[in-house]
Amino acid sequence: MAPVPSFPVKVGHIDDVQELKKIKPSSIPERFVRDMIERPKLATATTPSSCNLNIPVVDLSKISNSQDFHNEIMKLSTSCEEWGFFQVINHGIDLDLLEKMEKISMEFFMLPLEEKQKYPMAPGTVQGYGQAFVFSEDQKLDWCNMFALGVEPHFIRNPKLWPTKPLDFSETVDIYSREIRKLCKNLLKYIAMSLGLNEDIFEEMFGVAVQAVRMNYYPACPRPDLVLGLSPHSDGSALTVLQQGICSSSVGLQILKDNVWVPVQPIPNALVINIGDTIEVLTNGRYKSVEHRAVTHQEKDRLSIVTFYAPSYEIELGPLAELVDENNPCKYKRYNHGEYSMHYVTNKLQGKKTLEFAKIYDN
Ligand SMILES: COC(=O)C(/C=C/C1=C(C)CCCC1(C)C)=C/O[C@H]1C=C(C)C(=O)O1
Ligand SMILES: O=C(O)CCC(=O)C(=O)O
Ligand SMILES: [Fe+2]
């Protein structure tokens, strides 16, 4: 079963941020204004070194070349251990397809509100158009409109939420998702190799993997210093693939490294990959699911297209025996991934708090 909360959720009125932008309010509505501690610090001419730090770039064409294989796998390993994030270039996905996916996503967000509201995200659920992860009337809201769909396996699809406009939306999402699925399977093979494990270990363990896609649209915000585009969180997936600005790009994604929010500079035609909670658990914490968030921009809007790739809901998982020993005692319990998914989608995004579900504290 796809995870759906069984409790009633009262979220109050949620302003649609694209509509808010149109009416040009004299101030930002209180529900979007973050407490001081959460507000993003905007980059200035004197912003120090964190802006010059760049997440690693892994060239997938080098992994299939025997001469470069070792170096690139080492780079992948260091990226997963130290950053939990990397960008992939030469990933093999047709750039026209990536562009098409952006085009239809933007066309969807540009539809009139009444059209988008034919596919509503019910309170407390994560599929459809709206704001996910809102569970109370006093929770702060993100400066973002989302449209999310469960894609695979087919039983997680809600056909009523697949838009009929733009005309080629559903077909494009299907073609795109098939290509991203192949990429995820390959990346999981490389990740297994980088850990000295059998390359098929994740594929064999995951069963028919769950895959969902979410388009996040962040309109420009008159006060980017007061709001967040997306609250800090780690992803509950095994891997996440994020497409930001193939057609036009602006910075917005930030990752928390050594307690500093580091912006991820878009690289044309690259995809951003991050390790999700599931790989953190399976590797007993060696590969990190890193906290990240999105900030907004005063003049530019931004689109990101995010694929979550995770094991089948039936599987039981915990740290792999190969990665637990005297020096690396077991940090996480075994659990059912369906239960973790339910836990994830029924709690607000709050840094790495969701992963506490799996933590063992007594070592
Ligand atoms: C920020 O994370 C998410 O929005 C998210 C949601 C994914 C899902 C859908 C949009 C519809 C189908 C179910 C599913 C929960 C996969 C993250 O996905 C992660 C979180 C868990 C847990 C997971 O398996 O993928
Ligand atoms: O838009 C972004 O850059 C971040 C998106 C994200 O982290 C998510 O959807 O889980
Ligand atoms: Fe995320």
C-alpha cells in the first residue's frame, strides 16, 4: 500500500504563492515568515568561502572507461562520504528529454489556478498540486508550489491526479521516469562497487523500486531574506535525482556542510544526485543523507524536478552486515520500508529528524 495518513489533518488556508505574487502584497503573510533562526542569510559581495565550495562532479562516462574507472569510483565514494551530494555529467540522458520535462512542468505551473486545482494535494498527503508536509494551522509554509506524482510501481499511481493539460504531460513524465530509473539503477551499482560490495546488491534487495516525481516551482519573492523555498530536510529515498535549470538556471538549493549552508551552483546539463536516508541506513552511516533546503530569489523564479527512488514498501532493511564491525557498531535498527515511508510522509520536514525513527542510541 502507498503510505497515506489515517488521522484527520487541519492545515487552515494555504495561500498559493504564484497567486500571492500576482497581487503584490505590501508585506509577506505571517505564515511564510520564518523565525529569525531559520531565515536564510543572503549572499553579498563579501560573503565568505562557503560560496566558493562546490559539490563534487562525477563523470559517468569515465566509469565505463577502464582507464578512469578507479579514480571516478573513488571520487564517487568520497562524495557520498563527505558530501552526500554530487552532480553527474555525461549521464547519458537525452538533453532534449530533460528540456521537454522542464517545458511541460513550466507549462503546468503556468496554467490558471482553477486548472491546477483539479489535481489537489489533499491535506496530509504528498501527491497532487499544493504544499506537502503541512500538518497544522500554525506550521510555517514554504514559498513553493509543488506538483507530485507516484510513478512506479503502478499501484501507487492515482490516475485522477495525472493532468490532461499540457497534452503531452503524462507521456513525457513516463518517458522521463523510465530514463531516470535506469540512471538510478546504474548509480546504485556504482555505489555498491565503491563500497566493495556485489554490484547487484541493492537491485536484488529493493524488489520493484518505488519511484515518485515532484516538480517544485519557486516564484520570485519580494523578501527572500524572510522565507524559505523548501524547509530543511533529508530525503527518505535511497537516491534522489534533481534536475535544476537545464533551460535556465538560478541558484536555490543549499546543503548543510559542517554547519554552513553551501549553495549548489547549477552546471548546465548536469543532474544533482543525493544520498537518501535508506542508503545512510544500509551503509551504517558511511554514506550520508545530508540536510538540504531551497531558498528563493528576489527577481528570478526557479523550477526543480525531483525523482525519489526507494525500495519496495515490503522490504525489511537495516545496516548491511559487511559494513558493521567492532569499529563501526550498528547505528540503525532493522525496519520495514513501508513503515518508514508512512513515518516520513506523516511528519513535517524537519532537518534529519525523520531518521531518528531508525537510530540506535546506545552505542
Ligand atoms: C521530500 O520528499 C518527498 O516529497 C517524497 C515523497 C515521495 C512519494 C510521493 C510523492 C508519492 C508516492 C509515495 C512517496 C512517499 C514515494 C519523498 O520520497 C521519499 C520518502 C520516502 C520515505 C521514500 O521512500 O521516498
Ligand atoms: O528545489 C530544490 O533544489 C530542492 C528540492 C528538494 O530537496 C526536494 O524536493 O526534496
Ligand atoms: Fe530533498
